[in-house]
Amino acid sequence: MTKEIVVCLGSSTTAARGTLNWIKELEKRPQNNKFHYINSGVGGDLTYNALQRLPKVISLHPDKVIILIGANDILASVFKNAHRFFIGWKHLPSEPSPSWFHQNLQKIVKELKSKTSAKIAIASLAQVGEDPNSKDPAQQKLNTLFEEYSQIIRDIATQEHVSYIPFYEEFHKAIVASPGRAFTKFSFLSFYRDYILREYILRHSFDEIAKMNGWKYHIDGVHLNTLGGLLLTNLVQEFLDKK
């Protein structure tokens, strides 16, 4: 039996670098045996970078495409050290902003619609940090931007008549019901500590690392542990189940 090709386009949450591998979780489910998943996630990518990689996605002749991108656009707008890093590492030709994000994401969707016959779904974004009513300036700005960018994603899905995966809404509902820590600073050192030292050398699980760091749905405030990752997995499953 020829399997349907499902391409997942995104950044580290899709690439599964230091985060729950939601694509592997989907592969474990018997009802998904008819799908062949292709992971097109690249750590650190912004929406602009995903757009540059689109020809490769199109060449795969996908039957379905799931897009989850934008968290790094936001982080680059909130934290100066993240901004410097992304501008240089990802060779960005423009300053990250909601309007640039909108432009790039809409181009991705339009190109996929015009050059493939794939069913397309865009997922909104799980918040960074777990305090929806924080007084911390960084977390407040994150909360505002994640809501704004997720509204942009929802609007594009409506305008382009593609499926919308309400990840932001489900994640927000969870942290409102059970608030956690604020995300107050962006630190590459802490990410590498968790990813290399704790996970690969000391062999701690994602959930053990999350507990060490004091997070409920994240591992480090950005990347998803099992609880946060399964919220996404189950929502993507609803899209895959559609006829």
C-alpha cells in the first residue's frame, strides 16, 4: 500500500531537538500506519527560513503539510541576545516583526497551494513561559506577541481556506488553569546544559529535566515536555483524521 506523505515544516519543536518528538508519537499510533512522515524541521528557523526551504518540501509531492513556525520570530523580537544570534546565524534580511511574519507565512501557504495538491494545516504557537498574568516585562511582551502571532496564523488559515490547528488556544487554556513560571531571560547556556549535559550525558528524561527546571509543560520554558508535546500531538491527530 502506498502511504500518504505528511511533511512537517517548522523549527526545533518539529526537528525534535531538546523537545518531545510529536511526530514519533504520531507514528506510534496504529491509525497512522497509512502515513509516511517527513520531518522538515530545522532548529532556530524563523518563518523566513522556512520559506527559503519550501522548494524542497514541494519536491516531496506531499499529501499533507503541517506548518508550525514562528516562535523564534517572537523570541528575536523580545530578547536582544536572541535577536543578535538569529540575525547573524539565520542571515535575516529584515527585522523580525508581525507584518514580516504575516508576509512570509502567507507566501508559504500560497506556494504550497499553487505547487502541490496537499491538504495544508497551520498550527498556532504555544506560549513561551507559563505565567499568563505575569508582571515581568519580558513575559508580558511574550504573552502579547504569542496571542498576536497566533491571531495572524488563524487569519491566514481562514483567508487561504486551509486547516487551522488551535495549539495556542489549548496551551493557553492549560496555563490559565494551572499557571507556572515566567520566562524572564533567553539563555543559550541553559538550553545547551539541558540538551547536551542533562539529556545526552546524564540520560535524564525530558520530564525529569522539566521538573528540575520547575516547568509544567516545557523543559526549559521554550521546548515542550511530554505534557506540552501531547497537547500538540492530539491536535495534529484531529487534522490527520479528517477525510
